Amino acid sequence: MIEVKSLYKSFEDKDVLKDINCVFENGKTNLIIGQSGSGKTVLMKCIVGLFRPTSGEVLYDGRDLVTMNKQEWKMLRREMGMLFQSAALFDSMTVLENVMFPLDMFSRDNYADRVRRAQFCLDRVNLLEAQNKFPDEISGGMQKRAAIARAIALNPKYLFCDEPNSGLDPKTSLVIDDLIHDITVEFDMTTIINTHDMNSVMGIGENILYIYEGHKEWQGNKDQIMNSTNERLNSFIFASDLFRKVKEANK
Amino acid sequence: MLLDKSVATFGRYLMLMGRTFSRPERMRMFFKQYIKEMSQQGVDSIGIVLLISFFIGAVICIQIKLNIESPWMPKFVTGYTTREIMLLEFSSSIMCLILAGKVGSNIASEIGTMRVTQQIDALEIMGVNSANYLILPKVLGMMTMMPVLVCFSIFSGFIGAYATAVVGHIITVDDLTLGLQHEFNEWYVWMGFIKSIFFAFVITSVSAFYGYTVEGGSVEVGKASTDSVVSSSVLILFSDVLLTQLLS
């Protein structure tokens, strides 16, 4: 479980995040949504430690990220996996080598065991047949799946996904969403997804945090979102005709 | 203002070097990268070093023969001067300037691209010291290979000079050989090695710094690549003066 308490983040004079309080539970897919420039990427970066908050706490199962010493921080990072918007696979390595990289770096297992674990992760994301290909030889969706396999290689407790569906067609997006959701439940991870994709919100949003101009505007799940009376949330979620019609049909 | 910026940049460079020169996370991974970098930065540069040095050796020999030698000069002066230029300046300093263009831009664009495509962020999230993992093998690999490249350059230059004797008949082989052997000072070779190792550090660390600190997209990566070549070339020229004074 990850708890964020009274989190503030400023850049020079600009307050980007203001008093964010939320809980991300394990075994659930937690979504952070919001308009471009609302501060959701900054929040994600504060949670994973790429930005240091101006004030506040980020608790990983009770351990405060902000006050951790270097060694504790190093150990915590090994419990994290992250899927980047661009997949961020190492382009000089094959898919298998990419997935093996965290194992090569931190695992004490022998080579055969490391290969076996990497192949297990690739098999889990249905990508075993592409193990010897380089990232630029596979599609965007396959790159995302390879990045998920790399993120789960060390069996992390926390999984972060920064816009996992960006640049993917709707069908592939659903595959990625389902994969992230299934892996979250299967490995009982705390997963936080930063997304714009309303299909993801409606499909796998078990705990949704809506950020508006740097503060928490709304929190709930996909069922509650349909009946929400929050005007700002509704104008964001139901901006497209399709979702507006779905809501009207539900009424 | 400019001074402030320069001091700030130098401070950031020192901080990056502090992170770079720490104990590698996994020695096995470090050696794998180290060998790869020696091949990529060093072995892959042998061709261009041999080619340029061969022609420069030949041209130096022809120029000295045509412009310096006279009836009052001993016949070995052409070979002697060719050797001294190759040992003292060309193979150690000018060759490093050329390599700053090839190796420096390669390093800056490689690391810069990794930065803008979030590959460095991915390393950091995994808990890997990205500066140490990416930069240290490049710096040590190039510092290891540079004296080897200097050796290749020296011998290729001499072969170029012999080519002018054998093919062009500009000078006799005996006169050239006599000049190349005349009052040989072994320290000049060591001086070239010392200078080249220092320049290898300058090229790789400065280029890696520019690549690592890129912010933006492909335009900024291109700019970082150009800036790295310009900065490392200027630093090589400045430090060449200091090192030459210090070692001579």
C-alpha cells in the first residue's frame, strides 16, 4: 500500500501540487487521471522519487520515501517496477536481454535461472517468440509488453505505469490494460497508472484519483464515476460524445 | 553572468564525475560493458587512425624534404623531423582532436538519446547508478585503448613516410631509416601515451556530461553532440599546452 499525505510540490514560484492526500491499495489498479498540465505526471514522479516533494509524506507500507537514507532508498527501488510512456527499452539489447537486465544487476541467481525467470516473464506477457528481437524490430504494443515483463522481472511490490496506452490502437490498449490488471491481482502488487485513456478508466479503474489544477478533486471507482455529480470530473470524463451517450443510456 | 554559468556547469560536471567514479553495482556487468566500450570506442577507431596517420606521415615527409632539406642540412633531417612530429604532436594530440569528433559525438548522442527516451530514468527507477553504469566503462575503455591507438598512429605514419621513399622516391629508404633512428628519446613515446590517456578522459567525460544532461528532444541531442565536440576539442588544445610544458 502506498499512502500520500499532505503532499506539496512547487517549481520556483509555481505550486504544481497542493495538499494531495490519497491511498493506493495493493492488489488493485489505482488510476491517476486529469487534464494535461493538471500535475498528475509530477505526482507520479514524486511518488516514484524522481522529484523530491516540497513537503509531505509518501509512505510505502509505512516507510517514508522522503526521509529515507540512501541505502533504504536503494533497497526500495528494487521493489519497484515501472512502465514508461515510451516503453524505454534499452535499444542496444534484445527483448530477452532487456528483461534479464534487472536480474543481471541485482539477482544472485545463476545464468540459467536468470534466463528461466526472464522467459517466464516474457511468457506471462505472451512475448516469448520475440525474445531474440531488438526493440526496433517489434511493434509498439509488443514493446509495452516487453517493458511490463522487464518491470515484473524482480517480482516488485509496486508497479508504476506512465500512460501505458499512449500511441496504441484501442484493441492493443485493452490487451495492455487487461495484462496490467491481471498481473496486479496475480502478484498482489500496488499498481498506479497515470492515464488519459477513458477506456482504461471504465475498464480497470478500481481506485481512481482525479487531479484538477494540482489538487485532489475526486476519488472513487469506475462504478461511482458514472453517477458522480462533480461537475469538473464530469466535464473531463464525459468530454467525448461516446461517453456522454453511455451515461445517458445508463440513466 | 557567463562566469556564473561556467562555474555552475563545471560544478555539475564534477558532481556527475563523483557519481561516475564509484564502485560498480555488479563487476560482471561492468566488465561486460568495459569490453564492449573498448571495442566500440577503440577497436572501431583503428581504421580511421591508420588511414589518417598514413597520409599525414607521408605528407610530413614530403613537406620536410621539399621545404627544409638543403645541401647544408644532413640527409637524415627528413626522417628525424617526421619522427619527432609524429611522436610529439600528431599521434598523441592531433589524433585525439580527430577522435574527439568521432568518439565524442558518438558518446554524447548515444547517452543523450537514452536520456530523452527515458532509458536513463528506467535505470534510475531500477536502482542502478546510471552515471556509473553508462559513463565509467566508456571513460576507462577509451583510456585503455588510447595508447594502443597512439601506437597504431605512430607506426602507420612511419609506413606512410616509407611509402614516399619506396613509391615516390622522394627520399632514400636508408636516409629515412637513419633519420627515424637518430637520437631516439624513449621518453617522447611515454609522453605521447600520458597525454593521450589524459585526452581520452577529457573526450569521454565531457561528451558523456553533455549527453547525460540533455533536456528536450532530438534537436537538443544534436546540439549536445556538437557542443561536446567543440568543448572537448578546446579543452584538449588548452591542456596540450600545459601538458607539453609540464612533461618536456
